[in-house]
Amino acid sequence: MLSRLATRSLRPTALPSATRTISVQNILHGSPEAKEAGDLEPLQHSKIVARGKYLHAFEVHTVKPDQVDEYKKAAEKYYTGLRDDGELQVKLSGNFETVVGEQDTFYHILEYTNEAGFDKAWKKVLNSEHTSAHNAMRPFLQSRSTHLAQEFAFLPTAPPHEEGGIFELRVYQLHPGRLLEWESAWRKGIEARRKFVEPVGAWYSQVGRLHQVYHMWQYPDLQTRKAKRDQAWQLDGWADTVHKSSQLAKSMDSLIMVPLPFSPLK
């Protein structure tokens, strides 16, 4: 029935064939320019832009301001428990507290082998002692959410290391259908930034809040961040990349975070 209704609603405003072709291209690729840039195939985001080796979960917790210390203790017990349970095969990519941006907010990035790995781990957690450790965090929370994301193929997540300093997580909410165009523009210009600082990782959401991309950077401090960003602006290509990619976003957030003591990335 839904198909018949949709067909009837389109008949009065049927588009010329050329217009329909452009519209389909915009839905599948974001724009004809994105198709030309990457010779992209319809509806194959995971094959075109994803590394495809791992699935990353972004678990975001907003904590009651007067219970942050208690939450940190409970979070350490829960996430290190997941990390140390060999049957789960869950790796911690990073655990962070936001210091500039939404306050009392924590990001936990977990790595699974793939969707099947997530399914397996989730089922095991629901029937194990990890459930009680997870529940111990809940009284301290105001809100929580989980988003599943893929790594961009050109930028695998950095391995665990301890370099010190701060992390910047940039979160962009894209206009629907513009992911491939954004990836094409950003990939072309990212080498300018890499001359001065190597990214920690870059991901796009697949489940949860859709049309969202993340990329993370590490700096010794805010002053170094400013200096390195200023250097990148002097190179050909970076300004054009920023202009093109920003036009594809509905909103953009820059969060400054510090790693928690048990975070593999420090």
C-alpha cells in the first residue's frame, strides 16, 4: 500500500527524466561533484569510504556535576573489566573527559572486530558480571547514548600511546546525503594538516545519530594547537578543504578533552 500511495503522490508533479537523474544522483552521492571526484558507486558507503576492519562504538555519558568523582571510579571498573575479559574481544580506543564544550561529559570509544563482534560481546555482557558494573554507573548519569561508527579508509585509528597533552574531538553533523562529498573534500586536503600534526582517527556514524562524522587530534596544549592550525592555513589546499567541507555541515563542534587514567590513548 505504501508503494502505491507514494506512486500516486508523485504523478501530479512528475519530473523530467534529466531532473530525475540529477535528483537520484544527489540522494546517492550528495551531489554530481562527489561522483566525479571519487567515481562513487550508489549506496556503497562502507565499500567506498570505510576501512571496514573494525567497528567503533562512541559511548557518550553526561554526568551529574556533583557526582563526577564517583562516576569516574565506576567507569574505570566497568571499562577496564570489558578490556580485560578475553572472551569479549573488546578493545578500548580511548576514554576522555570534556573540559571545553559540554561539561561533565565523557566519551568512551570501544573497538569491535565488526558487527558480529559487537553482537557477540553485547550478548555476553548482558549475561555476565559486567552488567552489575555497568549498572553501578547509572545513578551518576544524566543522559547516555551510543553511536556505532566506521573508520574512514584513509585514516586508521592510532594505536595506544602516551604522548601527553590534550585531545580535540571535532563532531560535524552533515546534511543528509552529503557524506561522500564531505569525505572527498576532506581527504584531498588532510595532507596539509598532516604536515604539522598526525590525526588520531576519523570516523562516520552508521547506527545511532546518522550523518555524523568525527575526527580527533592530539596536541601538547591549546597554544600548540593554535600554532599548528595557523601553519596549516598557510598551505595551498587547506582553506579550500575547510570551505567545501563546512558547507556540507549543519553543525560543527570542537571539544577539548583530557584522557582518563585508564585510557589507552594519553
